[in-house]
Amino acid sequence: MARKRALVVDDSKTARMVMARRLEKQQLDVDTVDSAGAAIDYLCDNIPNVIFMDYQMPGMDGFQALKAIKSNPATATIPVLMYTSQENDVHVSQARALGAVGVLPKAAEAKDLAEMLEELHLLPHQEPPEITRPAPQEEANDPVAEESATGRTTTTDSADETIPVYPNTIGKLENIAQQAEQSMKVGPVLRKLLGQYHKLIRHDIAQQHSRFSGAVEQQIEDLHRSIEKVAEQITQRRSGWSRWKWPLGLALLLIPMLMLYRQTNEIGHQRRAIDRKISRIEARLDRMAATNAGSRISDRPVLPVGSTENGSVNASTLDTQAALDALQWAVNRDNRFPYGEQAFSEPRIPWLNGLLSRLANMHFTGTVRLVSHLGRFCLREGQNGLLLAPDDMPAKECHFRPLSEQEAVTEGAFQSIGFSNYLATAPALANGRIKVEIASAGRSEPLAPYPDPSAVDTAGEWNRIAARNQRIEVEIIPRRQ
């Protein structure tokens, strides 16, 4: 079996050698050139199976070379992968618009490179899918039908071709069908989510009440000890104030008890308000589920939120809007991502896929706007740069990334290769009724305000605030007619 050949285009000799060794480990033959112009000359006499092109090169850059390659019919079908050490400077959308199959960081792990080569059918054990055509017939047969010896009718057509079956097609279709079936009814799923968050809120309120009660009990105990000491001193001195001991003690005890009562009453009001809100949302979900009972995605046309088939607004519109509000609220309750990960990367794909599947099942038409927010984390110096500081490190020793607001916005909007590929192939986005809009607010809109650094003792206290601010906010915007 002939080995595939790759062309590496990079003005850095070291980068060419590193990429060549990595591709040779994948059992590919590798040719290298040091400029985009040299790559164009190489392609006049050679047709490699894949091209790895650096973005920033003197003279003709990678994007200009990519445009030239894709405009030439002789080289247009060669898959081109842009790769660079400066991920923030490469725009996936621009590379794809010019015909690149993707963007690969130079620091990408070996498994990422192997997965990309496997997707392009360039590994040694893979063969590109072929179309099998029938052998030409020596004699002309009846194009309509001919009776076989058994009496059955067989049909022949000289234009028939065998359609290739790709190995993963059936599995992918089954997976899509299973996802659609599992997300067929949004009501029970939302009700389960609301129940979970209802329990979480009640648990948080109970913990707050418990902490406050413990603090009040400790204050009462301290006051009681103080009263006992004062009473003992008054008794020893045989003062005439001894008759005021118990009335004074009772008054001092009533003060924290009154505070406890007011706090308990306020927490009770909060609980009842939350219960009423959850009950109203669940009632709306029940009405919506009753209206849509037994329906499937393909049983009726998809209508924009806020209208019916004749363009009028009915009662179910309010139920649908309530369900969208509840879904948006539930998603934004758990929208953080950890330090060190990009906002729009592979770990966020299951989270986004679940949201889009539920919206597709609700026949939603409109835009899902995802806005990333970056936290300002406390870091420490490491051998390879800045690392997340341990919780017990003093806050005064914190280092912060020297990142301008524009750089933070650019970093927050960057998409990984896997995330960009998902948006291009997501089943819920295939018909164009749902669109995903990516935006970045950088660090300009913290959810939790940062305190004065001098008022924080440890790095853990600071980073808990930064973790709340590192999030993706979701806005579900129905399309209005």
C-alpha cells in the first residue's frame, strides 16, 4: 500500500523539522518548503495528499497561498490545514471561507493531529471511499424488465451505480435519531431541571438559615456568659443594682431573638416566593405538554415563537415563551468553565448540543447568542509561565495576566477546531431555523464585583470570585415576523 505524502510550508526551519517528524511518526512521507511561493512552484510538478500551511510568512502569507491553491483546478481538491503558533491571530471562519479544512495549533497534541489525519483518510490503514460502477454489458437488455426462470420480474438500467456506504454513516444517523427521540418532549426534561434547581435553591437558603441561626445562638451564649459575670460582680459588691439583673438579662436576650425572628421570617418569604414561581412555571409546562401531547418534530410545520399558522397570537404562545424563559434561566445557572480552558472548545459541545436539541424539539426559530466572560484569576510564577495559584497562597503574592481589554475580547471569542466543526455540522442547525451567534465581553462585565486586593487574605478567596465571572451567558432570541 503506497504511503501518503504531505507538504509542510513554513518559513521556520525548526517548525518544519518538528512537523515533519510528527507526520513521519504517522507513517506519511513528508516534503518541506520555506515559503508560500516555493509551495506554488512545488505544486506545479507534485500533488501531495495534504498540505500543512503556516499562516504568518514573509512575502505571500498562508491565506494568499491558500486562495491561489483553491483557485487552480489542478490543486483545488488538495486538503489544506492552516497551522500556527499564535492561535488568537488565526480566524477559523476566514480559513474555512477560503477553502481550508481546519486550523491546527502548532502546539496541538499528537492525538489531535492523528484525529485530523484520520478524518481526511490519510492514515496508512485507511483507503479513500470509492464509487463502484457496474461492469459494461456485452449485450443490450430490455431496459424495462425481463422475466427470469422463476417468473419474477427484474429491472435493469445502464445508468445505475452502486452508492458507496461510508463506515460511519449509519452509526451517525442512528445517533442523530436517538438524540432526536430522547429530546422529543421538552416538558419532562425542563420539569426535572427545575426540580433540581428548586432543591438547590432551597438547600442554599437552608444553609444560610443554619449559619445565621448558629451565629445568633453563639451571640446569645456569649451574652449569657457576660450577664452572669456582671451579675456575679454586682452580687459581690452588694450593689443596689442587683434587682435589675434579670430584667436586664431578659432585654439583652430579646434583642438577638428578635433579629433571628426577622431573619427567619424573611427566609420564609423567599422560600414561598420561589415555590410560587416554580409552581407557575411547572403549570405552564403542563399546559404546553398537554397541547403538544403525541406530536413529533415532523408532524407539523415549525412556526416562529409568538405566532400561529394564520399569524395570530394564542394562549400557547405564552406557554412557549415561558418554557424558553425557564430553559434560558436553567442553562445560565450552570454556565461556568474552568480556568485554562477556552470558552468555545470541545468540553462545551455536549452542553450546547443539549440546548440546541431541546430548542429544535420545541420548534424554535431564532438565534441562540453565546457571550463569553473571562475571569481575572490570581496566578503564580511557574517554570513554564503563570499557573493557577493554590488556595492557601497569600493574596498579596498574586500575579495577574497582563491582558488588555481588547486582547481579552479576542481570546474570549476564539473557537477551537472541534467546536467550529461542531457548529458547521450540528443536526439542530442543519435546516437554518436556529442560528448560533458567538460574542465575547472580555473582562468588562463581571457578574461578581472584585474587592480591593488588600481586603482579600488568600488566593482561594479571590479565585472563587474569578470563577463566578468566568462563564458563558446564553440569550435565546425568538425570530419575530
